[in-house]
Amino acid sequence: MAIGAIIVGDEILSGRRQDKHLSKLIELLAARGLRLAWARYVGDDGERLTRALADSLASGDVVFSFGGIGATPDDRTRQSAAAALGVELALHPDAEREIRAQFGDEVTPHRLQMGVFPVGSEIIPNPYNRIPGFSIGDHHFVPGFPVMAWPMAEWVLDHRLAHLHHGEDFVEEAITVWEAMEGRLVDLMESLSEAFPAATLFSLPTFAEAGRRRSVELGMKGPRAQVEAAMAHMREEIERRGYEWEDKR
């Protein structure tokens, strides 16, 4: 199952704030043997956001959405998610309970509005201030503030998506092939992909610049047995072709 990310906010697209969610999500996934398949940035325009969510909901992918679930006029993610799903918005009873527990007698209609989610949602606990996010289907919506969003995304990974974790059997290995060009290694890449279909091959070239040698980083990721066998074959073939190589650390 592929995993994607949607990062919402005009402030990201205008450059007023720098996105930190993408790199953090990649880190959280990697710690569980998972990887990100795609990412998409979207502004606060409700119609455009609805189209983006309709596309991702139709994909069948697991998606993490960051931002736009507050209660100010420019927060439109909750409304766009409901529109994309064709469902109504309603105050979620679990969200209401969390918000009332946090604010007590200072609860206001505005604060309760932050617990209004598409019908059919489940809440995502917020350890920072108890104002939850929500999951619906394979989509998981968290705030734009990293102090809230990151532990909430981690909670989803460990409580709702634990069955996807690859665990210790999922590994990644790579070598640096010096003075190589990708085009001259394509046949090797194709043969490795065909011989070890449970593993995924990757290739990252580095071009010759001042003080830097040309190289290609070649690697495999996937089940340990497949990766170890593929890498042994890769090293042997690289040596046979006369290239210098070293393990990538």
C-alpha cells in the first residue's frame, strides 16, 4: 500500500514558512521500514483542496494531511474532506469530550468547531492540547503545527498502521560506484529488478564538480534475504565491469 502526504497552507507556497513536515514524515516512516510514495502541496483554496483530496481518496493510498484543520476562515481542510467524500460535517462526540476536558468552563462554540469532522471520522489524540485531528478511511488529518502534528502522525503509525510496519526484516543497502554513469548500468539495474522482484532498486547519480568525483549510488531496499542476495550480485558484477566501489554508510 502506497503512502502519500498532502501539506496544506498558503504560507508554505508563499514562502512565509518553510515546510518541515515532509522530511519528518519520511523519518517517521523510515523508522518503521516504510517509505513515502508521493507528496503534494496545496494552498488554502477550498475548491482546489477538495479536488486534491478527491484524487487522493480515490487512489486507495494511505495519506497524511498536514494543516488547515483549525477553526479560522482560512482553515478549509475539514470542509474540503467532507466535500470530497460527499458527507456532512458534524461535531464528533469524542472530540467534544476532549475539548471540554481541556477547556472546562472556558469552552466556546468556536473551540467546539475544531471538533467538527466529516461524518464517519475517528479522532486522532493530540497530546499537546487535546484538540484532536481525525482519520477517515485511509486518510489521516493533523494540524499544521509540528509540536502537535508529529506526535499525532506517529500515533497513527503505531496504533492504526502498525500492520504495515516491515520491522527488522526490512533493510536498505547501497554502494557508491565511482566514475560510473547511470546509462551504462541500466542493464544491470534491469536484471537485478527482474531477479529480485520483492526488493526495490534505487539509483542516485552525482555529477563531477569541483573537488567531487562522478559516481552513482546503487542500492536495494526490501526483505533482508532479497536485499543481501541482490547486493552480493551487484558488487560482483560491478567489480567484473572494472569499477571501483565502496559501501555507502
